[in-house]
Amino acid sequence: MITEFNYQRYLSAKKTVDDRALNRAVWERMILALTGKDLRHPLEVLEIGAGIGTMAERFLGAAPGGEIFYRAIDVSAENIREARERLTVWGEGNGYTVEPSGADLLLRRSGIEARVRLECLDLFELLDWEGAPARYDLLLANAFLDLIDLPAYLPAIAGLLREGGHYLFTINFDGETIFQPPFDDELEAAILACYHRTMDERTREGAPSGDSRTGRALFRHLPAAGLEILAAGSSDWVVFPGKDRYPADEAYFLHFIIHTVATALKDHPEIDPDQLRRWAGARHEQVEQRKLIYIAHQLDFFGKKCDFIRPKL
């Protein structure tokens, strides 16, 4: 049984889960819009909460040709170090020549030149900088917006886009977590209800910081922030064992999810600690036995910045 957990390994294990989950129609709408852009400058992309760079890999693997400036920010220095190492290996394995250029990485292959800047920077620091320019053609955020107070920060995030710029906000949790096969339904219902509530009650510097139903909430918060929705669709995580094993490192992903729930509730007044340990132990054992199925409901959104703000719904 795993007793120590590493967040960077979790993010790496999550990549294949995200690859399956991302809504193809929403993703292809983004690629089509970028292909049709008439730019007189490099395509400028900002990814917030970039983690270990898996979305940068995904984007550069599918991006239209031309010049790209890709700025990826994350609050964790460990994530950024891992992203730099991963992106170098990924680029060299996918037809790019990769070389450092100051603090950046320069990736070149036929028809495309991408300058990637990986920065240890908190989004809130970026937003607090006076006069942060509305310079970006595309904003990316993957599994991130459900960690912040959307009404407070989404308008400022939208302000980073040029007029007519686009956004792709993916893997936004929407309030449904399912473990199968059934195990003590009453206990698990109480555990998951309390776990979802920890997302709703999370704070940052005394202010709200998260929403367990961010996916559906974005249908009202995006237009209110001046962001038109052009495409939306489900991006559910679905993890189940094949004939012999879970794909890639997805058994570790499942262990980490169980550990995350148990850690969040270890001192919760409504959950008996012995019962929580019993639940977590049983679910970890099911992963080892290749029996656990896990589903989390999420939504993806693609759209563009408007020159007006619609009233709240």
C-alpha cells in the first residue's frame, strides 16, 4: 500500500485521465478558431495554474503553425522545474529541436516556432500588478478555476485578453463524484457530501476560494465577466481497470484521489475517523485488486472576449 504521496507524480498520472476526459468538440473548436486567426504578431498564450506542463505539451502537439509565445505560470517552483524537464524531453520526442533561450525554452520544428516561458508566479500576484496588459490571444486554465472565487477574479482574468481573444477553460469540477462498486452507501454519501462542502467552504486570506459546482456556475460567470461561450461540453474523469491493469500510472492517480478525500476530512466533525479510515482502506484495497471505478463530472468551455458585459442570469 502506498504511504507517501507526491503531487508532481499525481499530475503526471493525471495526464492520461485528462487526455480521455477533455471534450473533443470544445478542443477542436479552439484549434479551428486559432487556425483562422489573422495575426500580425506571435500568437500569445497564457496558461494559469500550469502544473507540470501537460497542457503545454498537449497544446504544442496540436497548435497551428507560425510563431507562438506560450507563458505558463504556476505557484509551485517544483511544478515549474518539472515542467521544464518534461517539456524538453517531450519536445525532443515529438520532432522539435529544443534549446534554452535565456529563461525560456525555444521549440522549433517545420512550420512552427514556440517560445515557452515557465514562471513560478501566483495568478493573484499577476492580477495585482498595476497595468497588467490585455495582451493575450488565448487564455488556458485546466483543472484550476474551481480553486478560486470566480465572481471576484474572473473579470480580472478576462482583462488579460485582447479584444476578440479566446479562452479555453477545461476540467471544471461540477459536483459529482462516484466510486464503484458500492461500499457502505450511507457512509460514502456522507463522506462525499462533506468533501464537496470543503470545496465550497475553502478560503484564501479570509475570502471564498472555490466552488464544488464550478462547471455549471461558469454558464453565468463567464458572460458576466465579458466572455462569450462558443462551445461547452462534459469532460468527465472516468477511470476503470482493463483486463490486467489500470492504464499508465492511473492506479497511483486513484490512490491519490482517495488520499486527498481522506486528508481533507481527517478532522471533520461530521465524519467518524475510524469510519473514514475504514472507507479509505477499502477503496485503496480495491485499487490494488483492480476493482475500483472512479467518475468525476466536469465541464469544458471555449469562447472569446466580448466588447460588452451581459447582465447576470
